[in-house]
Amino acid sequence: MALLIVAILIAGTALGLVSNTLSPIVSRDIAQVDPNITLTVTGLPSTASAGDVFNVLAKLHNNANRPVPAVLRFEVRNPMGIDFDEITVYAQCGAEARVSSKTLSYYIGWHGPLLAPNGTQFPIGTTVGHVETTLGAQAHWPVVLREIQERDPSGYEALIDPGFNASAGVRVTFSEALKVLYYYGMVRTSDDRNPNPSGWTLIVPFSATLVATGGASQYGFLLEISPGAKGSYEFEFWAELPDRYGLPNHEWRCGPL
């Protein structure tokens, strides 16, 4: 018995000396990639007069190889102080809030828009079935659905699962693309009982590049400086994911902000 114990100890020691790993080390370097969204803004001049109205084009481009929702955020600062009535933004949907006595914050959009994977574009009138077939696995619909559920649980329950506020077709469809695009308000049909994604069409573009308006327009939004405005204004723009609940942390509305 003593000899057997010794043999086991020696064998165990020898095994440890040979190797303490089960596979060779694998190393991979991944090059840094661009941020998810590229934002370009045109339409704001370097000088202006009180009462001027500008057509602002804020173009968002999705660099990710999967659908990404994004909203446009910007702040307006006047060192002399700023009131809500000094700046009016004519966007389809959004929100306005005070950051300080010198800064106002704006939120253009609601849940999105939902931007298509990089390099893809589907115009108004495209069927959801065509979108689904063309994108295939690149669409990552299950990931998008999970993000909706985490960020907007009440909206997820209402429009996706169990879908008690959705159409009958969306409730029973097996098409994840239809559920996602319906949630973002991007589709319509002549028969809302139809679960077939080929029976639903886009009412807004599903594209990697969109102009932020809070709606379907590609003409941007209008921004007015009050006729009684004084001082100078500094604008800062950026794109970000929607808030956790798909809404800003303050009241949003459609129309002039």
C-alpha cells in the first residue's frame, strides 16, 4: 500500500511539471473601429442676426454592422443667459430642457430612428420580407429585441410580447424583423391581421444614413433665433442611444420646442 501511494504522488508531480495548461495560448489583436455613429451637421452659419431661421441638417451614419437606434442631442449656450423663448426648434418630435441659466438642452427623436446596418439602405415602400431576406443574419434582430426589452419594458410588452397594443398580425407573426420595425413605427399594411412580413411595407427609410428630424422627412429641422435675442450662441451636437425608457427624462412633444 505504501508503494502505491508513493507512485501516485510521483506521477502527479511529473504531470504538473509537464504542463499546467490544456491548450496553447491563443492571442488576437483587434484594430480599433470607428464610433457607432458618425454625425455631420450643416446649416448653422458662423454669424447670424436676431430673427434668423435656419434649416439644420444633422446626418447620422451607422458604422456598425447591425441595426442601431440613435437620437440627436444638442445644447445651446449663451454666456449672457438664455430663456426657452430665445430658441425655437421645429422638429416633428423631441424635448427641451434647461441645463443651467446659460444652457438649454434638446432631444430630437423618440426611440430612434433605427439605423440599418452599415452600407445598407431600404427606401419607403420596401416590404419587410425583402428587408428580412436581404439582411439575413446581419440584422441581429434578437439582439435588437433584447435591447428594446431592457430599455423600454412597458413598450416591449405593449408592442412585441404579448403585444396587447399591437395589431393582430404583429402579435402572431414569427418575423422578428416585423416586430422590431413595427415597434419603431416604420411600417404599415392594408390588413393589420396579416402576420406575413411581405404584406408590410416601410413608411420611412430604413437606411444606414438618415437625417435627424424626429420623423420621416429627410429635410432636417428648422431652428429660429428669437427677434429679441441678444448675445452669442454656441451649439454642440452629438448622437446617443435612446434613454432607458425610450424617452428623455422630461416631457417630450411633437411640434415647436
